[in-house]
Amino acid sequence: MVQRDGQQRARPTLFDVAKSAGVSIATVSYALNGRPGVGEETRRRVLDLAKAMGFRPNRLARGLRLGRAHVLGLLIADIANPTYMEIAAAVVDEAAAAGYQVFLSHAGVHGELTHRQVETLLDQRCAGLIFTSVVEEDRALLEQIHAAGVPIVQVIRRISGIHADFVGTDEEAAGHAAATHLLQLGHRHIAMAAGPRTSSASRLRAQGVRRALAGAGVEIPERWSLEGDLTVRAGYALAAQMLTRAPLPTAMICGNDVMALGAMDAIVDAGLRIPEEIAVVGYDDMALASSRLIQLTTVHSPHAEMGKHAVRRLMERIEDPELPVQEIFVQEHLAIRRTSGDLLSGAPALPYPAELEEIRSR
């Protein structure tokens, strides 16, 4: 664009339009592309403002300049885990609404494929990457990606101190809520089958559990505090190990719902009843957790919401790489169902914290 004095003026960007309109870059993108998710009044205001500012999309030029396509990369740890599929579905939908496609890569439960999959995604000229299962060993890799000018968003797990946005929940608060629920039911013999400590999310959940138990003067014996992969097989193996000799725990908190399913199978195979003899609590609230045949008490983590936030933030960073790093926390809550049972016989009827009482009475 040329001013009257002949000076070249920088053409307005999506960021300029968003700033003037007082909305997010994602909202401007949706409005300009005729996508759903934007109110008509907001859409008209954005379109009018963009026109008045002389904004013209220049995707081809930007793609040539950056050497990237309108494609996002999503790396997940375990394609068999329904949790990751919920995130993936939301990422694909949100990206499509903004005119982007998504390449999905399976990094492996232990992240053994991460480097190879990242190379493949970058070869496809992805404009940005979403990671759902980073561990500390990935720090150098993520720093290299940032140095190459490719934006990153971390979801669920995170590596601190790197230039990458984060979307997740308060994992420690979630672990605390799960343990508090069991304490309120009268349980004092509580076991924990945790996820791997290499996962920041698993570490924080376990910290929350221990903090709640410590507040009630309860300790977890070493043989009841085990960790493993976030898989059905690991959940079964850990629970079976805990059940080899008496006394047995009266409740078990698992690192996620998939582990909880494995633990429940081990409990049933040991001839024990759930929740009468051992209560079980998971984490994630994957779709089948609420099945009438399962009815798993678990922490509900809004995975679809996380996926949407991740895409929106990634789009903002693609448009303006200099934006400050942002942490986005979505609200989790405890979903109380059959597997945690009722108040233990003879246990004092302690009042529930207000937030748990509201959920319990639904």
C-alpha cells in the first residue's frame, strides 16, 4: 500500500485487524473465511473494519516466505487411547474452520518416535506443531523447532522454560480432588497406580493425591505406590502386584482411565468386588467411562476444549511469532459415579467440600 507522499506503508495484518476490532486473531480469521463460530454482528464489524483498513489476505505470499503450507502437525502418544482421539477430533475441526488441514503423528507411548515424526511433519512444511506428550528429554528438540521459526503449543504435558504456549488443566488440583473424595467416603487405605514421572501431568496428579492424603494424616505404603505406562496392561500389572498380599487397599487412584480399566480387570480377577471391597478412581473421563456397564468415578478433563484452544493459540502465534508465551488453563471437575461407591460402613459422615457436594448431589 502506498501513502500520498509516495512512502511505502506496511499492509495491515490479521493481528492489526484483531487489535482494532478488540477480538482474537482466530475470530478475525473465521469472519474473513465465512466460518462458523462468530456472531453475525461481530462478523460484520470485522469485515467492515478489515475493508476500511485495506486488509487483503496474502496467504500465498506468506506461505512462500515462510516455506510452509496451511497445515498443522499434531503429535500424540498413544493412538489407542480415546483421550487423544478426542483432542485430535477437536484440533481437526477447529483447524478446518480456519482453513487449515492437520497431519496426525503417533509418537509412541514412550515418545520413541517423536524425533522421526517431527522431521516428517516439518518436511510437510507444517505451519505449526501441537505436542500432547512431551517429556524433559524433548527439550532440545523443541528448542530446535523454535529456533527454526516453527511455532509450538504444548497440551496436557509441558516442558517449562521454553518458548512454547501451553494448554491444560490444574493437574495437582485434580489429584487432590480425587483423593479428597475417597477420604470423605472414609477411605484411609488408599493405593495409587500413577502414570510415569517423566510426564509432568502424572507427576502433578500424584503430588495432588499425596498433598490431600498428608492433610488427613494418611500415607501410602511403598508397595501401594507404583507407577507405569498409561495403558490397560500397565494398570492391570500394577493393581495385580498390589493385591498379592494382605492387607489390601480399600481404594485405588489410577493415573488415567485406561489404567483404571486395567486395574478393574485385575481386581475382578482377584475375586474382589468394585466398589464394595475396592473403590477405583481414574482420570480423563473418556467417553466410555460413563457407560452404564462401567460408571467410572474420574476427573473430567475437557479435551475437546483443550484442542480448540491449542489451534486458536497456534494460529495467533503463526500470525505474530513475537507474542508473549501464554498459559491457558481449562476447568476440570470430579465426575462421581459407581466405582467409588458410598460412605464406608462405620466411617464418620464428614461434610464434602462445597464443590464436591454439588457434583455428588447431581
